[in-house]
Amino acid sequence: MATFNYTDTSHSLFFLLGIPGLEDQHTWISLPFFLSYLVSLLGNSLLILVIMTEHSLHEPMYLFLCMLAVADLILSTTTVPKALAIFWFHAGAISLDGCVTQIFFIHATFIAESGILLAMAFDRYVAICDPLHYSTVLSHAVIVRIGLAVALRSFCVILPDVFLVKRLPFCGSNLLPHTYCEHMAVAKFACADIRVNVWYGLSVLLSTVVLDALLILVSYSLILYAVFHLPSRRAWQKALGTCGSHLGVISMFYLPGIFTVVTQRFGHHVPLHTHILLANVCMLAPPMMNPIIYGIKTRQIRERVLSILSSQWK
């Protein structure tokens, strides 16, 4: 097993330890990781295939869902294979460049998912509150621009993280008690002032994920106001039904993250392995649950998936 390494020079190699304190349980812990990754890989790939090949699903809501599925694949593939390598083969070694690359893709994809969820909330707002102008407001050209804006925002706000971490000297321990490299978790091991990292990380969180969450809240407040002013109960149910899947996905994305932040801020007596497990829930749950939620709740997707599966079995 790797030992603590203290030198006068900055480390270029780190060792991810997995779930500290639960090393003897790593084999069992790996099972939900593996199953969730398998479901995420198959579910999101199938979702992308269905949406891209079914012309009737080339609508704004489904195109945004396709973007979300791509982001889910990137997020889960960036984190889970390395975690499984740690659990199964004790292969926790990772270079500083590899660690920084993982930081970039994890944070950029996370912010991209938040932006896509905001776009999906706007889609539901226009569909319910201004249906006559829906096809005009959310044309294919507008959807492409929104997708590019989401990707560009993620790239621009996370790229500085790469340089903020690369500038730090790591002359203490090179053992990271985690399953993946996360900006502040890595920065805390630096033997230098990390206040710039802390404040930049906080500003990025507030200006992207938190702002997106507030705008989604405003969007759904307006949607609910419009829904409850519809003339019939049947119209209420139909309008709310179209939002049910999206609300489920939003909950899976934001609630684990909020719970993790609250636990890290106020749970000073919570064991370290609990913090690490909660952080992994944020990486595992959304990519696994999103295709399941939309597959169950959306009739068009469900029917197309069943059609594809039945044709393969014949």
C-alpha cells in the first residue's frame, strides 16, 4: 500500500484512496458503483439513440434531454471507471495532469447539466405559458445556440480551475482520501495559500448552479401560477404531467448536492467516509436515474424503447 510521502518538491503523482475507513468493504461498495454505471451507460446511450432516430422526438424537450444524456455519460465515465479501478485493483495512482483533467470534466459537466436543466425549465414555461409561440421561440436554431451557450459557459468558468490547481505546490501528503479528484479536495493538500481557489470556486457555484436553481424556481412558480388558472381540472393534470419528469430529474440533480453541501458545512462530526459516499451519490444518482425517469414517464420514449428491444429479441 502507498505510504505518506513528504518531500521538499511539489508532487506530480497522487494516490486516490477510495472510501477511507471502509477499505475492507471496497469490493462490496463497488457493486452499486458498477451497477449504476452500467444502467447509466445503457440507459443514456439508448435514450440518445431513440431521440436521434425517431423523427417525432425532434422537439425541444427531447433535444434538451438528449444533451442531458450526453452530459450524464461524460460525468459518469469521468468518475466511475477510476473508482472501480481503485476498488478492484487498488489502482489509485493518478498524475497531477490526470487529476486536473478529471477536475475539469467533472465540474464542467456538472455546470453544463445545471444549464441544460434551466433550458428544460424554460422549455416547459414557454410550452405552458405561451404555447402559440412555442415553435417560434424554441426553433432548432435557438436550441443549437442554447446548447453552444451552455457548453461555452461551462468551459469558460471551469478552465481557470485548471490553472488555479496547477499553480499550487503539493509538498505534503500525496494521498487523497477520495474516489476522484475534486477541486477543493485537492487544493486543501497544497502547501500554499488557497484563498483564491476558495473564493473563485464559491463565485462559480453561486453564478452558475445556484443562479440556475433560482431561475428554475422562478420558472416553475410562473408555470404553477399559469396551470392553476387553466379552465379545467383535466387541463391542470395534463400540464402538470408534462412537468413531472423534469421535476424528478431536477430533484435528483440538486437535492443530493444540497444535502452534501449542508453535511460538509455543518456535519463536523460526520465521518469522512460519509462525506465521500455522499459526494459519490451526486456523481452516480443523476446519470443512472435520468433515463429511468424519462423512460417511465414519457410515453413516446417508452414506446420507442420497447419497439427497439422487441425487434432485437425477434
